[in-house]
Amino acid sequence: MLVASNRGPVSYAVGEGGSLNAKRGGGGLVSGLSAIGADADALWVCSALSDGDREAVRRGVGEDGVRMLDIPADVHADAYNGIANSVLWFVHHMLYQTPLEPVFDAEFRRQWASYETYNRAFAEALAEEAARGAVVVVQDYHLTLVPGMLRELRPDLRIGHFSHTPWAPPEYFRMLPDDVAGQVLRGMLGADRLGFLTQRWADAFTACAEQFAGGLGGTRIGVHGLGADADFLRKRSHQQDVEERMAALREEIGEGRRTIVRVDRTELSKNIVRGLLAYRRLLETHAEWRERVVHVAFAYPSRQDLAVYRDYTAEVQRLAEEINAEYGTPGWTPVVLHVKDDFARSLAAYRLADVALVNPIRDGMNLVAKEVPVISDAGCALVLSREAGAYEELGEDAITVNPYDVTGTAAALHEALSMRPEERAERSKRLAAAATALPPARWFLDQLQALRG
Ligand code: G6P
């Protein structure tokens, strides 16, 4: 069995004296696939992303079962920053808006050629590594052309593709140049089976295939709603480093205050700015919460090669400072914002959460919404966007919001903070049960079985 994804399970940084320090890869894809490590026969093919990764490839350093492809840095940058994250991510999350609509010009064509090269490098590596009749599962929007390319090289393989993002509806997808849209769809349809996180994204893909590619052909579609890994989270969140960070966070929050927690990559689709605006609105309209609540917001840097992400990060920081200047008092900091990635601290915040705020504009699933109820110590209320994939499974016990509606989100925060402790604990329990219904290992095995069957 082979897995292919842009980001792999580890990434390396060159430390002092040239040592290589390994770090766990971030984001939902890596969390979901973490269970593969247990399969001795599996090979995970991924891309070298950092200078440290390239150095690791050169020195032959690496983990068993992982092959990193050292694709030339400029080709990778075009494919990853240019096409995958600036075009395909924006299309599927419907993030283009005036004046940021795409301009598909000669620069785009050059980047698209790199995207093809990059996809071909994966297809060739997979063709080389796969045993006869092996199962290959390709991941996400970075690698949409791989299934079709691989099918040509190796017709004997069972090929799956899984999307960790939403899929754009046809009216939005057709922003892409026709030939590019056709290539993406035909590339995907080279797979025996395509997996999506929710029925909504699967339906959108099917509609695109019907309108722009003459239908699904022989390709089957499946829905697999990745859940949280309860065993791992419960164990990990009670280790010493998490306890230490809880103590530090308690200091920052202050005695006897409620906590609204959010943890995201600093990502446009996560809607962090409107979340802060909603929190400001809460303090403005419900003065009773002043001094009695703290918004703990972790916004970890992501895709900082892109100017629009750097600007967004700066705006998040500016707004947090503004709220603190406007409402803060000597003993109370209304927003505690951290931007340095720290997994143990994220878990500490989850445990302390009274309310979890998950308000993306559009999100394939959103694992944070599933993880917080599982490990919050006293049970948490969940304020959840109806545009997150997780809404399909958690909508009933969450307080749901339209992510664009800032006053509505402020009202939802007030409702969540005001919930009776018993009701909050009960709902949190039901949320946790729904959130862990399909743990990563099962989620992945189901896909393999469906592919083999
Ligand atoms: C999302 C995508 C993943 C990606 C992750 C982190 O979850 O679906 O494919 O790995 O974001 O983003 P990054 O660009 O840092 O890999």
C-alpha cells in the first residue's frame, strides 16, 4: 500500500552545527494519516518542503516507510504556492473576491506547467515503488493529476484519491480555464475511487464531472468523515508538557474566568478576523462579560510565502491588539493570542476550553471542532460554522453560525457562555461521541477495503 501527499509526516529543520531536527507535519491531512505509521508494509511518498528536508534527502536521513521527493525548489514553489495554494485552494474554499479574482495569464500557465511536472514526479515515483496490483491512495488538491498519470504508467494498480478540502460547486469551479478544469477532472477520474469528507463535497465533484467531463465514467465515489483520535488525544493531553502549559495558560487567563478557545492555522478560510470581530461585539453588547472572559486564540503561521497570508496574519495580530487596547484592564487581557506553533499548548487550551469557536467560511472537515469536546476537562460548548464539513455530524449539539454574520456569531458566543454547566457537559459528551465515531485508523481502513473490493 502506498500513500502520496505533498506534506509528509515529518519535516526537518537544520539546527546548530548542521544537525537535523525532525518535527511532526501540521494540518488535518497529516493527523488523519498518522495511523499509517503502524502499517509495516506501507510506503508514504511525500515532497521535500524545507531546506532541512532537502538536506535530509541528500544525506539519506529519514523515517522508515517514508520517501521524500526532492523536486527542484522552483518547480515545487510554482506548484505548491502558485497553483495548489493560490488557485485550487482558493477555488474549493470559494475565497476569491473582488479585487482578488484570479488572473489566469502567462505566469499562471508557467506555474501550471510546474504543477504538471510536480504531479508527474509523484506518478513516476509511485510507479517505480508499487508492487504488482498494489493499492495507492493519493491525497488532496496538490496531486489531482497523479491518478490519471499513474493509471497510464501502471494499469495494474488500484488507485484511490482522497480530498481533505471541500470541492467547489460547478458555477465556481468553472472560473478555471476550461482546459485546466478538464485536466483536473480527468486526472482525478483516473482513480478507481474518489473519497470526500462529506456528501456535500462529493455531490459538488459529481456535478462538476457531469457538467465538464461527461460524467464519472467508471470512477466510484465514497464519503468518509474523518473523526478525532480519542485514544491518542486523551493520552497525549495528560502528559507532563501539557500540564505545564495549562499552568502557564491559567496564569495568562486569570482566576475564575471563562475561556473561549480557537486553534487554527492562520488561514483565510478559517475566518479568524470575523471571529475576533464577533468577540469584540460580544464585549461591546454584553458588558457583563468584561473581565469575566478571555479569548484564547492560537493562529499558527501557514503558507507565509504568500503575501495574502502574511497580510492576513498581520491583520489578526493588529485586531487582537486593538481589542486589548480598547477593553483591557490592568488585571485582564481580553485576547490571548499566540502565533508560535506548539501542539502541547494547543492541547492545554482544549482542556481549559469552556467554549470552542470554529467559524470557517468553508472547511473540508475541521478536526479542531471534533477534538476539543473530546478532551475539554469540564465539557465545552461548540460554536460551529454551518460551512464546516464537521457540521454534518456535529450540527445538532453545536450552536451553529453563518460565518459571515458577525453579530450572529457574537450572539452565539453569548449563548455558549451562558449555557448551564450540566447542559454544556451533556452536549459536550454527545459531541465527543459523534466526533470519534470514525477514528483515523478505521477511516483509512474503510477506504482501503472499498478500493480493494
Ligand atoms: C489542509 C490541507 C492539507 C495540508 C494542510 C496544511 O489540511 O488539506 O493538504 O497539508 O492544510 O497546509 P500546508 O500547506 O502547510 O501543508
